[in-house]
Amino acid sequence: MLNRRSSRASCRAHGESVRRARRPGTPAQRSTGGIPSTPVRVAHSVRAYRHDSATAARSGAPSDMSERPPVTDWATDFDHLSEEWAAQGPEILADLRERCPVAQTERFYGAYLVTRHDDIVETARATDTFSNCITAVNTNHPDNIKLDLSPITLDPPEHGPVRRPLLPSFSPKATDELEPTVVAMAERLLDDMGDRKLVDGALDFAQLLPVEVMGHLFGVSAEMGPTFRQWVDGMLKEGQIDLDIARKASSEVQEFFASQLADREAMGDGAPDDLVTMVLNAEAELPDGSTRPFGRKERIGALFVLMLGGIDTTWSTLGSMLFHLGSHPDDLERLVNEPELMPTAIEEFLRYYSPVTIARYITEDADIAGCPVSGGRRVLLSYPSANRDPDYFENPDELILDRQNNRHMAFGVGVHRCLGSNLARMELRVGLTAWLERYPNFELAVEPDEVKWSVGPIRGPRSVPIRILS
């Protein structure tokens, strides 16, 4: 399905190049309403992008959402930073999986979007051709993205030696030891909500718990919570459109962690046992068996990516869980009455509401599922789409609390799979359990289609108005 190419070739018709046999017993999923029905016009060759006045309107340059030209066809002009995408992402992806599984756009200086499970797995694992040196498709030109977020922006063989020293802090043992602290945090957040009958599941709870957890792990004051949230929003939401916001947030985060590292270094042996100290003392493992201390950029980059990865993805999923249960009373009743389903239900929530769409940088011309992609551009890997691929999951558009054989990729795939998956699962389980014990009967206070979803690489509900019923 994926071949390197020294020259561009024609993209064969969709029916010839990317159709795959369906697994026995798995129904075909048809597209739903609400998205453009214009037939796909797949280009027979992919032109190298030239940034001139003719393409500026499609490059993603407008910094205001109102300035963004409307999508003409999601297969050839997708815009994953549009409000339409935020509102109808699952429906758009279902349509693309069926009719154009490798979409393209001239926005964002030229980019691609891979939507099928097996194609995403293969692309994610081909790190020589699809590099992790750039992990976002936004309004910035690829040549201007120079942020070093080790280890996530490193590829093999450099990636492993910097990733491995971080793993023990997120092991099952470390997560188990942290759990009582997270339980206490969740209980306190619920206490703070008092006896109100109208609350916001996202703003009052889901968006606060992961921030408190990461602040605790970094060894910083709880007063940093609002600042962490502002930084995360600045880089992963508003900053995807307005680059000045992203640059400001990025600079402040780097300055903050540089200061924290300097403080720990000055403390010497008296430094607290937290993630900052762990990263300060971390040593990369070299091929010959020797080690070397992390460099300054590696230290700041590791803390930077731990903050980003540890906050928005978890709060988005927890908010989605409350959104779902508030709008699906049968699932709420079942989970309250059968708490033993919680671990399996968490995996299904992760599959169904997978928040992350990640990018790769294309190092050379290549093929994905028979479609040519040009070196120098970026490609989006839609984990949410992979997790609803009917070729891989039976009844993928149904949330089944006791679904078995649920090998989803909410945490990614390959060498860059999320190293904090144990922590995220624990936070989701603890957070939802505490909520249901406190509020076993609740509902959305608005219609489901009134809930707004975030724009950017992490999809989650911005607000989840909830009415407490008992």
C-alpha cells in the first residue's frame, strides 16, 4: 500500500487503487448527511506546491475563522481547522473512508489526510518516509516549523534513547502509586461544584482534573493550572489559526520549564521527586551501551510535550464521556448499575471519541494506498477515523460499553505511541467513577447538536452543560 517514489505518478481511480475486501460479517458503512455530496474529482497528478498569489487563499494564511474560504469538496479541499470539521468530523471522515481514503488539499501549503485503519498503521510505521519532525498541519509553512519537542519530534534511531528514560515515570506501578492522589483531586473538584443543579462537565471538571494531575507531577503550585490551560489552548486550538498566539504560548512554556530546570539544578540532592527532576537527571542510552545526559533542548522538549500530551487529550476524552452519558440515558444507567464494565467502557470511549489527529512530514515522494504524495508536504493521520473503520471494527458507529477485541489506536501506533497511556486510562477511570458516584443521574442541559467541539488536532467538547437530576 505504501511505496517510495522517485517520480510522481498518476493517482488511479479510487475504485481501482484503494478498495479493500470487507471482513466477513462487517457491514459497509455509508456516508451520512450534512456534508458535501459533490463527486470526488481525484487529481491525476499531484502538483508540487508553489506559494504564490494564486495559492495564497488556500494556504491557510487567514488568521480569522471568518476569513477562511468554504470547503468545496472534502476530498480535494479539506480544512480540518474549520468549524464545519469540528462539528461534523465523524461524518466527514466516514464519507472520505468510503469515497476517497487519501484526501488532499492545497490549503496549509499542500497536505494530505489518511482515513483508513490499515493505511494509517502502515504510514505511521514508515518513519523514514513519514517523519515525526513535524506533528501538526496548521497555517505555518513546514519550513518555518523548527520546534524541538524531543522525543516526539525525533525519529529512529535517535528517538528510542531519549524516550526510554521517560517510561518508568508512566509505568503501571507509577500510575498505581499516583491513583489515590488523583482520586482525592477528583473528589475535591466535585466538592467545589457544591449543590448546583446546572454544571459544566467540561469547564468545571474534565478540563480541570488533568491540569491538576500534571501540575502535581511537575511539582508546581496549583495556581499554575489556569496558565497551563491557557498555554495548551494557545498552541493546540487558537494557535493553529493565529500563529502569533502559538508562538507566544510556546515561548512562555519553554521559559517556564527552563526556569523550573534551573531551580531543580540549584537544589542539588534536595530537589523534589517530580517530572522536572526526573528529566533533569535523565540520560540517553547510546548504541554502545554508554549513556549521556539529556541536552538542554531535550530536557525542555520532553517537559513541553509531557504537558501538551498530558492535558488536552485527557480532558477532551473525559469531556466526551460526560457528553455521551448525558445524551444516552441507557448507557448511563447501565454503567451506573454495572460498574464492573468501567475498564471495558473506558476503552470503548477511547475508540469512539478518539481525540487525536497527528501529522507527519513527507521526506520524499511516496504512495499511500496507491495515491501519490509529494515530499516536502505534510500528511494527517486520523486516529479517530481509523477507530471507526468498518473494515476493522464491527458496527463501528455504535458505542458498545462491553465491546470485546477492541484494539483501537486512540494512543497512536508504532514507535511514537503515547507513553502516558497508563496515566490517561487511570485518570479517565478515576474521573468518571467519581462523577458517577456523585451524580448517577444527569442529562445534557442542551441539545447534543448545540455542543461546540474544539478546532485543531485534538477534538473534544468545549463545554458540556449538564443538568443534575438527583
